[in-house]
Amino acid sequence: MAHTTVFAMTLQEMMDEHKLNQVDIAYALGKSPQYINDVLHGRRDPLRTDQLIRLKHLYHFDSTRLLIARAWSLKKIDIPATASLRQVERAVRGLAMKESDPQLEEVSR
């Protein structure tokens, strides 16, 4: 059974803030609107890092916020409710180094 993820809620908030819909995001990423719908309803994993970078460049999305939501939804990091922004940022940088992914490093800047 699918459920809404932290990533899905964060992506939807950004889409709303920028007055974008699923078709806009799908077109930007070369995906179908159904694919984006599935991501937003937790039936698919969060978007990949390269896709987050594309949304950052095209729509000026807050890629750090999306990366944190992605990592949390994939259970790569655990963020306690009392964590400070600095602690969260350190967790994201640590994840980028741990995975040795230059794209993660670009997003976490």
C-alpha cells in the first residue's frame, strides 16, 4: 500500500509555490505525468539526484530541501524533531561524502 512520503509532500509544496503541475514536472524531466503522480503518491521512489538538479536549474527549486526529503524518505538519514538546521545540513553533507556522488555534493551546496 502506497503512502505519501516526506519527499512527495516537499515536492508538492514546491510545485504549488511555483504554480507548476505534474505535467510541467514530467515534461522537464522527460517522464510521463503518471510517473510524477506515482512519485507524489509514494508508489515510486523519490526522484533521482540528477532530476533534482534539473529542477533546481529550471525552476529554482530548493534542491537542498528536496535532497533532505529524499534521503529521509529513502531512510538514508534519520532526522530527530529537535535537530537544528546546522545538524540537518551536516547530515546531508555526510551523506554526499559517504555515497561519493558528485551530484549529491552539488545539490548539498
